Amino acid sequence: MTTLLYISFLLLQTFSTLHDVEPFSKLMENNYTLVDVRTPEEFSEGALPAAINISVTSLDFPFEIAKLNKEKPVLIYCKGGTRSASAAVAMKALGFDEIHELKGGYMAWQAAKLNQ
């Protein structure tokens, strides 16, 4: 029963704020830390301007992400949104106050740029 209550609690938690491309790009203008949580290989194929790469699939992720200022807003994205959601959960557990996530990830960013 305790496990079920804990899982229910986790499902009700909000770990990040999801933003479409336009509002996310407005947040980028504030010079917040921008983290690409994709693999280094994906990052090398293209990334958002000024992004740093800390792969959520790396064993070093918790240690590397913990080096960032937890009191400053952090913007995160991955390829499509799944890994950044996982990163947001880990970051919230590490004590990050404000996490903003790009809805649809890098693919959404690229699609929006093609439609401009």
C-alpha cells in the first residue's frame, strides 16, 4: 500500500514546466543555463545555441548536473521529450528549483525553424 501511495504521489508531482518552441526561445533570451541531455553523438550533429551537453544516459549525469546552480532556472531538452522528462525528475530530486523543458525536444525546434 505504501508503494502505491508513493507512486500516486510521484504521478501528481510536476518536475518541470513544459514549453512550446516560441516560449522556450523567449526563456533562452534570459541567459539561463541551457542543457542538452542527448548523447554526445546527437549533440555533435546539431544543438541549440549556447547549450551544454550533459547526457542523461551517462552514469556521470547526476554528478555533472549537480555542478550547476540549483537556484538558477535551467532549460533542458532532448530529441523528442522523453529523456528530458527523465532528466527533470532526476534534477528535481537533486534539488533544482526551476526546470523548463522544451516540449517535443530538438525535433520540435527544427520543425519550427523550417516553418518560419
